[in-house]
Amino acid sequence: MLIRIDPSSAQPLAEQVAASVRRALGEGTLRIGDKLPSAREAARLLGVNMHTVLRGYQALRAEGLIDLRAGRGAVVVAAPRRAGLWTMACQLVTEARRAGMSDEEVVALVGSALAGSPGSGSAADAQGSAADASSGPAADA
């Protein structure tokens, strides 16, 4: 099955559902236009509540990876590369929090990166920390 979960994992089941789909996108197992199993069918096969699967699907919809419509199911709408970008953004947030940055500083850091300038103040200081973090797993993605 496309979606796999590990009931013994500390990661919430809905997050595992979303992570499975992201992984399939990144590996090329899923492509734009592919339909995901219905939430009801996936829940039955996984042995979890349908709402757990729906929460995972809703997270994917919020990331812009799938279109989720009642009666039509879930359809992949974003390129696989976008799934990798989501993962890298999560890694950036994790590293920034480890560096003690506030949410506002992270947003300022990303804004200055989009503008192509190093920014100023704590966001600029944090950019060095984020650059150090980019040599980790995110840089390999």
C-alpha cells in the first residue's frame, strides 16, 4: 500500500499518513493527477479512524500538494519537488528554533532570502546559523 504507518512510533498517525504521501511524491511513486485512496479505504486498510487519514490529507492540502474534495477524493496537484521543499522548510524551522529564533525572526530571515539581501539585526545573525544548518540533511535534498 502507498500509505504506511507505524503504530509504535511517537509521531502522530495523521502526520505519518501525510509523511507517507510526501515520501511517495519525492520518490516519484505518485505524480500530478494521481488519486489517493479514499480516506475511508485507507483507514480500513491501515486499521485507523477515517478522521485520522483525513487529518493527514488536510495537512497535505494545506501544503498545496493535493486537492481534496468531497465525493471526488484526493488528487495530487503539485510537483514532487514541492514535497521536498516542505521538508526543507520544516528543517529550517526546527534549526531556527534550536538557535533560539522567534517565529518573527524566521519570517524575517525567509523574507530577506527572498529579497536576496542578508537583512539586518537578529535575522541576519540567524542567517549564519541557518546557513550552517543548510550543510545538514536539508542541503542534500
